[in-house]
Amino acid sequence: MRKTNLGIVVLVILLISNVIILQQINGVKEDIQHLRGDINSTRSWVQNSVNGVTNSVRNMVSDIEKEKRWITPVEVSLGEKNRNKQEVNLSWQIKDYTQGSEVYFYYRNTNSDTFQKISAKNIAGSTFAVDIELALDLKPEIRINKEYPSEISTNEKAIKAERIKEEKFKEAKMRALSSYSYEYYVEVHTGDNIRASEQKRLNLEKLKYIEFSRVQVNITYVDEAKYSFTVYEEMYGTSSNKLEKIFIKGIDSNGNSFKEQFAPRDKTVFTKTIDLGASPQRAELILEYDTGKIISEEVDL
């Protein structure tokens, strides 16, 4: 009987101890939750404070930059085409311009070490402009995508040859891009005082998109003498020149010449399937525009 009573007492003590421990654990959990809440609140406050300081600094820097920006960025437009050169019209504004001050525009191609100097014209108030002739060959960007059957596309020689072609295309594109890339700065001469702007980059590549929409050419290989073409302008109707007719011409491996016209535009797409007597030795696309301009692009079939 005594053993039974002793066991009951022990169980009661253990139960009370467990209840006390559980209460303490719950209390600790609540403290942890409160602590987490305090940490999150502090973190949020710190983050908001940092964001506030960052925004203030950005605004201050922006205000300082605006105060320092005494000249606006150059605006670019196309002028007349003169033989092999393209006239480009550039204009900008000068803040707090002093009447009678002389303004000069300096420019160079990024491949050149020497700046060209030209006197700017005061066309209105504090607005100045120059017209410069540059050797810009404005042509549409033509992207060619070729699709082959799986047995050809997985051939190692074909893959290697295609990679070589892609590398040559990239090199040609980089050379073309460099012809559009210029640097410039402006000087304002007021008596003996000369004020010069920072040297800026002038990318004239966008001019060709004013003239021509980008042309996408998809070529599907059917067999060694048969190819299917799909051609379209990516931004049809937004450029000065609109694609009107397309021809594919060239010479096959037997020495026979060919020239075939694509079907008329269906909405935005031109299509053509050529079936030659032999594999093509050389081929080029002829793009004719509504303005009379004709662009040719060699195609490696």
C-alpha cells in the first residue's frame, strides 16, 4: 500500500514538473516570437531607413547631375544622301548660353584617334546644330536562320562548317557596327574662357532602323537542290523603305544560272520554294523596296 501511495506521489510530482516545464517552454516560445517580431520590426525599420537614405542620396546626386548638365544630349536625324556619304543632322541645347559665344562640335569614329572639329550653327535661342557627312552604308539588318533535317544537323562536319559561318557573320557584324559608332564633345568659347563637355558616345546604328525594318530570312533545307524560304520585315510599316519584291538568284553546281521571284507579300510574309536541277553553288537574295532602293545579300545554302 505504501509503495502504491509512493508511486502515486512520484507520478503527481512528475506531472506537476512536466506542467511547469511545459509552461516554461511555452513562455520561452512566446519570448522567442516576441524577439522575432522585434527583430523583424527593427530589420524593417533599418531597411526603410537605408532606402530613405539611398533615395535621398540618389535625389541629391540627380539634382547635382542636372545642375552640372549644362548641355543636353545630342539629337540625331537623317539628312540628304550625297554620293557615297550620308548627311547626318545633329542638334543640342546649351544651358545659360552667353550670346556671342562660339560653339564647336568635335567628333570621331571610335576606330580613329583624331577628332574632327566643326563650327556649330546657332539655329534658335540656345539650340545649336551641325550637319556632317559620314560614310554610313545604311542597309537593313538581315538575319538568316537555316533549318536542316536531323541527320544533317547532327553531322559533325556540318556543325563545324556552320560554326565557322557564324563566326564570320559575327566578325562582319562587328565591323559594320564600328562604322556606326562615334564619340563627340562640345566646346563653348566665351572670350578667353573655354568650356568643354564630357566625351560622349554617339551610336548612329539606329539610323538604319529609320530607313529599313529588320529582315528575317528563314531557310528550310528540303534536299541538296531544293530549299524553302520565308522572309518578313519584323517592324513592317514603321520604316521609310517598305519591302516590295524579293528575288533569289545564283548559279548551281552545273554552272546554270537561276533567278526566281518570291510570291507577293501575304500580309507580312514573302515565301518561295526553289527546286533546282543541281545543288546551288552561289546564291543571293535581291530585296527591292518601294522607294526604288535595291539591296542584295549573299546567302550560303
